[in-house]
Amino acid sequence: MSQFYFFDANAMLGRWPTEKLAFYRVDDLVKRMDYVGIKKALVYHSLAQFYDPMSGNRTLMEEIKGYDQLYGCWVLVPPFTSEIGTVDGIIAGMREDNVRAIRFFPKEHGFKLTPWNMGELLSALEEKSVPVFIDSDQVELGDIQRLCEAYPQLPVVLTRPGYRGVRMLYALLAQYQNFYLELSSFLLYRGVEEIVEKFGAEKILFGSGMPIQDPAGAVTKLRYAEIGEEAKGMIAHQNLERLLEQVGL
Amino acid sequence: MQIKEAVEKGLPLKDVLVIDAHAHLGATVDGWMYIPTPDIDTMIRLMDKMGVDQICASAILAFPDYTRGNDLTAEAVKKYPDRFVGLAVVNPHYAEDVRPELERCFDRLGMRGIKIHPTSNDYPVDGEGYQEVWKFASERKTFVLSHTWHDTSTCNPGKFVSIANKYPVVSFILGHSGGQAKGYQEAIKAVKQCPNLYLDLTGSLITGTWVERMVEAVGAERIVYGTDFPFIDPFYEFGKVCYANIDEESKKKILGLNMAQIIRKLS
């Protein structure tokens, strides 16, 4: 058996409005992690996506309290409507709750990841090296390019990247050192192997996408991938650990 | 060794018949989508890593150009006759050529099944252009794998009920089982109505939870394993079935025994 372990960059708690998914409760998430062999997970809450970001974030922190293997990922929106309070207040709250990752839903929440719309929030996250996670169905890849260009020290992780935008994804991987791909739903045939060869194993983060996706998919892909054990370890857990450790709150 | 245990160790499945009912050949994708290293020797190597015995494959090229695509499939079948079950592709817009092309594929190129993609051809599966497909499949007692997707005008799963009832000796495989949650429910309903309809597990949104729900709804003997390989990476789909919380015998039926039985029916 391989020596690496899995640190999931993309797991969700809470109900999904349009389908009964595999689970929604934290104890079931933990059981599922045990079943497929995932040791740790970065988690956000569906209420922060489908209801109110800040109350969803609070629900998340209450639900994962006491589970040392779970790490909170907050969902934020631009600061101008004051829903999230001040930028300084957000950073202080993250420091207090040890939250080291942020997720955005620009399409769902109706905003653009641009300096004029995000104000000082993205600059603050960049200054603190906080990685931001964005689902591929929430943005155009051109938006990701502009984000990486405008904030070169901001780690940008495209989650659920799919397999149809590869000609643009490769351009982003080649040109932006702050751009990363998460593994769930990255179904490109031998895509992991080719990205490791062309761009390096540091560009991919293991993610299950559960419960929307089946965690067994990405777990199995990485176990069988035709790459070295060192690269598997980087993808499985080291890359995410490095991104979270370098956050300077 | 249990199937899940073997996959946890990254080993090929031994003593388990594995037939991928829904695969392709990507050697000439021709610009539609980028697929790294789609040559058939790489495909064989990956099949060996999983322990996949056979794949039922149609060339992606066949959807824009069925003649050239079927020729490519024939090359793969000729090179690896024990590993590739060739699927003939036809285009219903060229209805007059459907029977001649199927005869060419089955009688000269060694094909053993039929693949249709009503969405790619933008043609309804209950349209006139497919009639010769059903008749030919019935004469040869072969199987038809069709792309299906919920809420389309061409191939939602419910459309196959009347066709399957009219041609009971043909095994119809509902590719992707309708593609998404509402489609799975529609496909399950259709399969319950016709003994010659099967669910196909190919699909990025089909989770192990859905595999478990499908087994409970229609029984494992009505479900076949598929991956879309090399259109997409096969290991994701492989893992989902091997980790599904169903009994070992059900996994074996889904992974290969059911498809073997469908292939054996061929006249």
C-alpha cells in the first residue's frame, strides 16, 4: 500500500437544494472519509452557498467543532454591502477561528472577481497568502486569468475543473504560478499524468468534491496514476498542506 | 481479495470478469476535444492496470464521419480481437446508408454491437432514420448502446420504452442512464418497464450512492459498467463502482457478467 494519505481540498456539508446527495451531516462526512481512506478535509457549508455566506460560515464552524480532521473554508462576498463586515474584521475572524481558506461563488452570488467589485478584500487575502477556491461553473476561465494576473501572490484553486476547458487550463497552468487545479471531476484522460509531466505535481490538489461527486473517483485515479510516489504524495496532501501553512494571518 | 481491497492497493482485479460496455477510440479526435495519448496501446496498458478484460468501443471520429470512424474501430478490433468489441456507428440523417453500413461493419469489419448518439447527430431516437437500426439489431440479435440524457428532445430515457417493447430480442443499453439525477430516475422507471433495457453507469455525476440506489431499484443484473474511456479518464468510474456499498456478487454482475451475457446473445 502506498505511504501517502489524502487531504481533501473540496468537501461540503449541508443539504443540496435540487437533489438528495449521499450525505449532509458531519458524522456521515467523517464516516465517508474513513470508508474511502481520506484523513483530513477542507470543508465549506452549502448554506453559505445557497442561503447567507456569513451565517453559513457560522453553521460550518459549529458543525465541525470537535472534529480535528476537518478544516473550515469560509464563503465570502464583496465587502461593499457590509454583509461580511469590514475586511479587517474578516481577517480577524479568520485568525480567531483558524480559517485558512476562502471560497467564492461569483455566479451564484452575483459579483465579479475584479478589483472594482472586490475592493480591498482580494488584496488583503493576497497579502496574507490565503488560497481562494472557485468552482469552474462559477466563472469563465478568462475571469480566472484576470484574477491570477491582478493578484499574482494570491493562490487561486479552480475546483471541479471538468475536462472540456483543457486548452485554456493548460494556458493558465503554463503562465500563472499562482494557479492550481483541484482533482475532483478533472476527468481528462491521463490529464494528471500529463500535467505532472508538463507543469509539475505542485499544480494539482487532491479533492473529492463530495458529496456532489463520489470521493472514490479521485481517490482511485490518484492511486492508479502513472506518476511517481513522490508526485502522488504532493497531490494527495502536501500541496494543500503547504498552501495552508504559508497563510499569514 | 475483495474488489474494494484490490482497488485500495492499486492492483488489477484478478478473477473478476470486467467488460467496459461504453468506451471509445480517441486516436483521431479531430479537434473536438483535447485527449492526451489516445493511442490504443496506451488504452490496453491502462486496461491491464485495472484488470479490464474487454471494452465495447466506438471511434469518436464516427460521430462526425461514421465511415472513417468505423474503419478505425475495425483496425483496433483487428489488432486486439480479444480486448475490443467493436461498435458500429451510423448517422440517421443518412438513412439510406444505415443498413449497408451496418452490414459492412458486422459482416466485413467484425463489429458486434451498435452505438448511436442522437444528441451528436441532433436526431430524435424515435425518428424514421433509426428504424433500420432497430430492424437490423433485431435480425442479428445484437445490442444497441445509445447516448441518453434527461430533458432532451432527442434521447431522454423514456423514449426507449416503446422501441424496446417493439424489439424484444435487442438489448438496449441506456448510455449514462439519463446523465443526471432526474435522468437516473427516468431511466430506472424505463428499465422497470422493459426486460431488455439496461442502465449504464458511465457518467461523471453518477456516484456510488446512485449505484446503490439503482441496484435497489432494478437489481444488479440490469446494470452495466462503462467509462467513456478515453473520452474521459476511466479510473474515476472504475473506483466508484468498486467502492460502492453493494455486495460482491452484485459488483461482479455490474462489472462484467451482465455485459458478457448480452454479448453472448448475438446470433
